[in-house]
Amino acid sequence: MGLLSWIIFGALAGWAASLVTGRNSRMGCFANIIIGVLGAIIGGFLYGLLTGSSFTITWSWLSFLVAVIGASLLLGISGWYSRRR
């Protein structure tokens, strides 16, 4: 995917993950993009570990689901850490 596709995909995945975790009111567009792209990377890595196959991020429902799960995990871990401080 190109840079613009990563930005759009990251924004959508980050926004969906922020809705799932209940942090939508505290996040802006830039944070959604960063969380979504990092979530896609984390989710793809975990998917590869669990299935034993390589995973490429493309425009598909499976890629979107993996990115949202990865972004939700990232938000959950960062929320757990920020609550403990």
C-alpha cells in the first residue's frame, strides 16, 4: 500500500479501535492515524506468530479486523499503563 493508503487505513482502524475501547472522545485524528498504523503492524506481527504464515496489510476485511485488534491491544496496554502511574 502507498503512503496515502496507510494514512487512510490507519485513521479508520484507529478510529474503530478508539470506539471499541471507549477512548474516542480523548483522541484526535492524528492520534487515530498513529494508533491505527501501529496497530496494523502489531496485529500483523501477532497474526503471523499465531498462524505461522506471513501477513500483508491490504484493503480487505481481514486486514481491517487485524489492524483494529492490534490497535485495541495497543490502546488497552497504554491505558493500563497510564492508569497505574
